[in-house]
Amino acid sequence: MPHTAAASPAPAASPAPAAQRASAARPASAAAAPPRAIRAVGVVGAGLMASQLATLFAQQLRVPVTMSDLSAERVEAARAGIRARLDRAEAKGRLASGEAAEIAALISGTTDPADFAGCDAVIEAVFEELEVKRAVFASAEAAIAPDGLLLTNTSSLSVEAMAEGLAHPERVVGFHFFNPVAVLPLLELVRTPVASAKAMAAAAGLAAALGKTAVPVADAPGFVVNRLLTRLFAEVLAEIEAAAAAGGDPLAVDRALAPWGLPMTPLTLIDYIGTAVQQHICATMHSSYPDRFPLSPWLAAAAESGVRRLLADDGALVPEASALLERVAAARSGAAPEPVDGTRVLERVRAALAEEVGLTLAEGVVDSAEDIDQCMVLGANYPAGGLTPLLATPAR
Ligand SMILES: NC(=O)c1ccc[n+]([C@@H]2O[C@H](COP(=O)([O-])OP(=O)(O)OC[C@H]3O[C@@H](n4cnc5c(N)ncnc54)[C@H](O)[C@@H]3O)[C@@H](O)[C@H]2O)c1
């Protein structure tokens, strides 16, 4: 039955904030005026995430969703993909008879941001580039009411920087979902220093209406999950490049974290995210923390060459990725031949993540290690208990 998302309490209850930065991450109590009800939604982008977001909003809220992209072809392809996935869900009995058509009919397409007029919230899921997102928000702001929500699905960029120059930056909120959206329950709810209590309350209510667990986080690079995953990737990719230069097996490095029982290997996860998106996240983290987040020449080359996947279905490197790795290895002269020591790789990753968890807490991105573990379980499908128990014991 159709319903709207009105205010409800922030779903992630947690201890009172201790650090000043952490209190910036926590939604303040709702302002006197009730948050805006969500009766229509705009989604900017029709790519991997935007298609899933349009489906989630239409399915959970049963409100009209307007989806835009740069070309009508892209929008129509996305709508066709959404319809096909809904039909499959109905065929498998996960939707009632007729529900697929009902949900799909709520999602319309456009290339004109003026068509967001009347939307109570617009979420952007376009390329991970600050200037592109700023331009998208400027045109969405021109179309919607002054207190309509502007939400961003950015993985790593500054939400505050994205809101700069807008007439009403106080209604911009980070609303970071995880892929696959239908499966992973986490939503990192990012509060900027200028966000209004009313906007945060509306965003928290919307998250709850969408069935997500919102963990409030500060507006810091990569928030929680991508900060930690990107640190992990930085260590593993450096080891892979060193192994390739020393004639070792790069895939043995990729398998080195197996004792932790993670849902997939690092390269499998990079493929899931997409090399281009992950490279953008790496670049953001590198520009904020260059020493701890060195860029991987191999990942950069793969993203630049349009090599979206590093691994083939049989688990081997795809030929293009293999050739790029050989080129990167050849540029590192003088490496002595050495087999991969998986225990040493695991210990390197463990020590790096222990450091990053400590810094994330010291910066007040979240209130507690429990918040970090909750994020890694709900957003990255880590084993029960999360990340920090894995870091407690050195690997040798
Ligand atoms: N890929 C993931 O696993 C993942 C997970 C969480 C968050 N994100 C974030 O979601 C966002 C989108 O990522 P994606 O993987 O869906 O990317 P994608 O490349 O699949 O889709 C991006 C879409 O945005 C469109 N676009 C670009 N500029 C536009 C504009 N000005 N107006 C309208 N449409 C425009 C592109 O044509 C493309 O269809 C990024 O910010 C990314 O960091 C991605």
C-alpha cells in the first residue's frame, strides 16, 4: 500500500557522543517544524547504483520516482533493466503477482533536471567527481522546494564541499548506500557542519522507511567502510605489484586474507565496485592522506584503459589486466625473485587496518569501535563481530 516517509527516530541508537567531531556525526534532535514528508523522489544518474536506488525508493515508499541521466538512451536502458529485474523477482515469488509492473510504473525517465519539480528529495548517484556532483545539485536545487532534501550517494567525497555555493546547503545530507543495495542494510548517514536538524531528521526517517540501518558518520574522506576497504586495497595492491616484479604469484597475494573468512577476495571486491569507481575513491583518499593511501599504478592503468574487471570468471586475471600488471612490474627494476609469503601479507594488512581504525576513532568519524564493526558487517558483509576482532591477534 502506498505510504510516505515521514519523520521517525534515528534508527541507529548508540551511546551519547563523546568527542566533538563525533557529536557532529550524530543527528541532533528534530527541529520544531516536522520534517518534510517524502511523496516524490528524484534520482540523478541511471548507472549501477542509481538504478538500484530508483528501484528501492519505488518499492519501499510506493511514490513516483523520476530518474535522469545525460542521454535518453541511458535512462531507457536503465528502466528496461529495472523492469527485467523486477519481473524476475516476481517470477521467483519475491513480489506478489502484478507488483513488478506496479513498481516499474512508478519510475519515469528524463534528461531535464527541471522535471524534479515537486520532488521532496533528490538523490544523486553520478560519477564520483566533485564538480559533476556540484553541477547536478545546482540544477536540482533550482527545481525543488527550498526545504526539499538533496542527498548524495558519494563513496568518499566531501559532502560539505558538494553543498558549497548552493542557496540552501543546510538540506544536503550524505546518504551512502552499499552495493548490492537490496542486500546490504547499511546506510552511512553523513552530517555536514551546516546540515539542519530538520534535514537530518528527515533523512533518518527516510532511511528507516527504506528499511536501512543508518549509522551516523562525520563528513570525513571515505567515511567508514570505504576508508577501511581502500586502506586494505592500498596494501594488497602494493603487495601484488611487488610480487609481480619479483616473479611471484599475484593471485597468492589476493588469497592471503583467506584466514579471516571475508566474503570475497580484495580483487573480487574491486571488480564488484568497478575499477573506475574504486580508482576515484583511491584518489580521494590519497589526496587526503597521501602517506597511508599510496596510489596503485596497476589499478590506475586499469581504470584509465577501461578495464572494468581484473578477474575472469575462472578466477585468473583477465588478459588486459595481466598485461597492465606486467607493464607496471617491468617498470620496477631490480626486484629479486621471491615467492609470496601469505602470512607476511596478512600481517601487513592487519597492522595497517589496526592503525586506520585507531585514526578513524581518534578523528571522531564515529563514536566507537562497535560502530565500525557494525558498518563492516552491514555494509561489507564482514563476518559476525566485524573487523576489529580480526585485528586483535598478529598473524605471526
Ligand atoms: N559502484 C559501487 O559499488 C558504489 C557503491 C556505493 C556508492 N557508489 C557511488 O555512487 C555513485 C555512482 O556510482 P556508479 O557505480 O553507479 O557509477 P556508474 O558509472 O554506473 O553511473 C554513473 C551514471 O551517472 C551518469 N551521469 C554522469 N553525469 C551526469 C549528470 N550530470 N547528470 C545525470 N547523469 C549523469 C552517467 O551517465 C552514468 O550513467 C558514485 O558517487 C559512487 O562513488 C558506488
